[in-house]
Amino acid sequence: EDKVVQSPLSLVVHEGDTVTLNCSYEVTNFRSLLWYKQEKKAPTFLFMLTSSGIEKKSGRLSSILDKKELFSILNITATQTGDSAVYLCAVVNNDMRFGAGTRLTVKP
Amino acid sequence: DVKVTQSSRYLVKRTGEKVFLECVQDMDHENMFWYRQDPGLGLRLIYFSYDVKMKEKGDIPEGYSVSREKKERFSLILESASTNQTSMYLCASSRRTSGSPRNEQFFGPGTRLTVL
């Protein structure tokens, strides 16, 4: 059965900290892995990863995929209170399966 | 910018009522999706549609039906609402591409449905 597991489920940090969110998966016919940020509304797209070892970067956020070990990490450096959100990982094969999400709280 | 709108942000219904959730997208996307989101379970796909009048079951279609009469509109129907259908419902759309149609989905704001 296809599986997407995110860790930790919840994380509380202070502004300026760096955080690493994890997403591991077990799926057949892997095509891509996506990261979304969800605040008090709908998820917004962050990154799509298809190749191992190639870092995607957008400002203070970056992500990388390891297709051998079947996981991805999302890094956020110099966190700000506006980074507080649920971060969702989704894996695409012939279907699309979301993880349960990591709730990040950044305190001032 | 892609815009996906949902008819209601908050909805309260009684057990047994018929419920319609409407979703409209304005970017001529071929693909549309309905998810529900529950704590600890992430997003789970209910139904999706690749074209007008076409629908496919997702992971949890039981208790739901859908309608896609026009390209821009995808409706989720709860024929007889039950308390276990209390949830956040999210609609999404994406462009048909040569790869997976699920790659970049744009989400609506969500409808929080409470069934009493």
C-alpha cells in the first residue's frame, strides 16, 4: 500500500531558527514529490521534485529529494512568524497521496 | 493568477440533508479534484474529473457524488449528510500535461462543513 509519512507532526521554534521537515514515502511508479504550505486557507504550492540530489530553492526555503532512500526534506532558514503553517508533502504516481502534514509554529 | 473559488467558507447542515459544494476555476483547467482534510489524515481524494461529464473515484468516494456539466465547475454532492462527513473540503484544479495530471494543483479556499 502506498504510504507518505511526514515528521515531525508538530514543531515549535523561535524566530531565526532553522528547521528541517521530513517526508518519507513508499509508492510504486514514483513520478514526483510536491511540497505545499497551508495557512488558514488552502494549500499553496512550494516545490515539485522529480530528480534525486537537485536542490530546489526559493528564498529561505529549499528542498531536496533522495530517491534511493525514499525521502525529501524541506529546509527553512532564519524562520519568521509568517512561516507558521502546516507543511504538506504529496507524492505523485498514477495517483496523488498526501502526508498528514507538519504543523510549524514560529514564536517571536 | 489561477483562481479557484468555492461557494461557501462555512456550512452547517443537519444529518440526512442533501448538501451541494460548488467549485469554480477560471483558468480553463481540464482537471478538477475534491479532497477532504481531517486532522492527522492529510488530504484524501474523494473524486476527480479529467474532462466535462467525466468523473473518477478517488480514495474515499463512499457517501459522495460529483457533477461536472461545465469545464469550469465541479460540484460535490452529499446525498444524505452524516456526522462523519464533518470536515474541511478542498477543491483543486490543474492543467492537463503530458506527465501526471496531479503535479501542480491550485486549491480553493476550502469549505468547512459541520453536520449536526
